[in-house]
Amino acid sequence: MKKIILTGGGTAGHVTPNLALIPSLRERGYEIRYIGSYQGMEKKLIEDAGIPYSGISSGKLRRYFDLKNFSDPFRVIKGYEEACKLLKEFKPDVIFSKGGFVAVPVVMAARHRHIPTIIHESDMTPGLANKLCIPSAKKVCCNFPETLQYLPKDKAVLTGSPIRAELLKGDRLAGLQYAHLSAEKPVILVIGGSLGSVIVNQAVRSLLPRLLPDYQVVHICGKDHLDEALIGTARYVQYEYVDAPLKHLFAAADLVISRAGANSICEILALHKPNILIPLSAAASRGDQILNASSFAKQGFSTLLEEEAMTEDTLYQAISETYKNRSSFIHQMEQSHLINAVDTIIDLIEDCIP
């Protein structure tokens, strides 16, 4: 039986693409193990998927001064030693890494044991963890055409991001019923990322008096971000988090408002949903979401509304114009070839095995 180790952790974006690969890997007869951090969010997600999980020590590699910069290298070294031991025990044929700092010692250990590794970079420019891993990788997958210039030509492959197959099996009627909405008015689905976005939440809620006469709003606002004063508002429903029914809510949506995390926007692309992207500002990040959203806007997939430019009026205008021109956005997304990422990546994995 062929054996593979999946790795990656720290955020949902480092785990969900791995989860998307699991059904196809099982179909092709792979024995699968996962290496993540001791208690990272990836642990529960992977164990819930029925995949054996092993935790290793990991440390964050920072570009800024922090006292932990003096202790975390020792955690990375410990993680490397633990990864070497796990690879020796499991003897995988190939490693697939979705990134995050926990993946660094795994990829380094794979190089030491001459195990081929494929890594995936979600954002426009490689993050520090993947920069450290690229020299050890056989192939580097990416989501954006612009990313190719930052990668070694003999390793770079434009694949898109693996999308969970179940997300493509949503039912519009089931979504409307779940949210207790009707089919008479268009539905706006608002997603602020796995933890929610206070800024996006506030902007959408302040706009409700102007939106609700013409639209229905499903608002996934993040943990502890429910607004109790709005509970019971007609044509507006809010959730902290949605798991299995999310595919049905996507199917019911006529327009999506979202942050611009790479995996989230690739899911929107795969579903062909007209969308408005409000990327996390450069002041609060390394600016990767701005680059992601700019690429999608340039390709005609999305409307870009930068956080600094967002007001009630600009958000309302973006919603009105995007919905009015929805058929154009759908057409452009339908032309994209980045919607078969699972098959493309599985083929790359197979090519690594003699």
C-alpha cells in the first residue's frame, strides 16, 4: 500500500486543503497519516476525519523582535527530531505540506530521509515557512498566476487550491430552509473568516436598513460576535459558525461578501459565486489578502473593496453593482482552469512515487 504523510497547521487555511485531498487519496489506496502541532486546531479536524494524528513540537519563526525568538528555535529542533522518528516508523512514500510553521521540521526531516515532498502555497507571495521549505520540495503548487515568478521554474505548478468535494454538493432549497428564508429575494452570504471580522460585521449590520428591503442576508459572524439586538430581524439571520450546512448556504447565495483568505476565495471561485472581497488591511497583516483579492479582481472573478475605503455608501454600491453584473462574474469564473486542483495535485503526488 502507498503511504503518505500530510502536514500543515496553525490556521484553518493550512488544514482544509489537506482535508479536501483525503477522499481521493483513500480512493487511490493510500494509507494516510498526519503530522501537526501538539494541540493546534488541526488536531481535532484531522482526528474527526478519521486520520491517525501525531503531534510534534513547533515554534514560530518571526521577522520581528520577541523574546520567544530565543526559545522557539529549540522547539523547531525538537520538532525536527520528532518528525525524523515518525518518518522512520511510518516510512511514507511522499509528503504533502500545506504550510504553517509546524510543517517546516517535517519537510526538513523528509529531505534528510530522501522522501519526496510537495508543498502548496496559498497566497500570492510565499510566507516565511514555505520559503524555508521550497529548497527541500520536489514541486511547489500555487493558486495565482502571479505567484509563479516567486518560485523556482522547475518546481512551480499552478494548481489552484484543493476544494472539499462536499462543498460542491449544496442544495439551494435546503439552504433557504436552514436559514428560514424565502426564494423571493436574492440572498447575500457574509463570511468574515474562521474567527469573524469585527469591521466587516459592523459594516454589514449598519447597512441592513438599506439592504433588507431588497435582499436577504445570511451572516456568519464568528465566535462571540452575534448581535442579540438583531435576533429576529426579518430577512436577516446570523450564525457564529456553520459546519455541514455551509454547502447549502453557499448554494442559496446569490452574492458572497468575504475576507480574502486564499482558500476561502478559491472555494468561492469553484462555486462560481459573484463576490465582494474585503481583504484584511496591510496594517494588520503582511498584505497577502490584498494581493489575493487584487488578482481575483484583475481576472474578473471579484469586486475588490479595500477595508480603508469601506463605508456604508461604498459597500452598498459594491453590492448593487456586483449583483447587477453577476452574470459577467459567473462567466469569468466558469472559464477558470483552477477548479480541478484535487485531481492535479493527486497526479503530482502519484508522479513522485516510483
